Amino acid sequence: MVPLPSNNRWMGPRVPGESVGPRRLSGAVVRPLNFTVRRLASMPRSVRVSLWLFLGSVAVSFAVIPFDPGPWPPRPEIPVLIATILVGAVVFGGIASVAFRSYQGRNWARWVQLALTVAAFPAAIRDALSHLGDSPVVTTIHAAIFCTTIAAVALLFTPTSSVWYRRGSGSSPAS
């Protein structure tokens, strides 16, 4: 049997106690969203602020849920509950994917994010007006969250952001 050279680590440890160094992978396997510190640093300030506004609004919206004084719906049966959780996870995952793609510099994703925000506007107004008497504090927080989301999307369309999206600095050569 021919001994393997010392730099050949593809077979793993050869003796007990020997560790295998980290494998160097590249491309979509390691970073499927290609969202790195270097890419964050190359963003214009308006896109970075938009990213932090978006992440902050998502975090605050989840933190406010337990304080909503509205009546909780009756607990559904288990299959309905599981289906609701799965559909909610798919919808949230889709929205998160579009948002992260827009912060990668994908021009189509910022337009989809704008369309989703515009589509949510009537529902946000309806909810704010219907819950205003029950809980003005929570309603005000929800209105502030929606205004923050509008500001985050608006920052994606400033002149410096538009140049960054058009230049293609956010897209990778593989996409």
C-alpha cells in the first residue's frame, strides 16, 4: 500500500487523535445567500440603514405579539394547527428570502419587496383603525413598525441605492 502524502486530508484522520483541518468549500454550499461582511461593507449607507430598519421592525413585531390585548382565537384542532404553522413558515420564509435577496443587490427583489409593502398597506390601515379603541399603545407600535418598513423600502430606491443595484455590485458572477 502506498502511503498518502501528508497534505492529503480527504480521507480523514489516519491515526486516533489526529484531527482533520477544515475543508475549503466554495460557492453556494457554504454561503447560499452570499451575504458576507465584505458585501455589507460594500453597500451604500442607505441600503445598510434599510437592512437594520427591516431587521429591527421584524424583531419588534415579534416582541409585541404577546402584549396584544385582543382576544386569542380558540385553539384549533391539531391538523389545522400544523397546517397553519407550516403555511406561516413558508410565507415567512418567502418574505425573508426576498428581503435578503434585495440586500444582496438583486434588483428584482427590491421591486418585489416594494410590491409586498404596497399590498400590505390597506390591511395595515384597516387593522390600525379597527384596533385603535381597544389598545392605542399596541396600535401605535404596529403603525410605527409599518412606517419603519415603508422607510426601509424607500431607502432601497434612493439615488445611491439605485446606482448600486444597477451597477450589479450585489450580484455574484454565478447568478
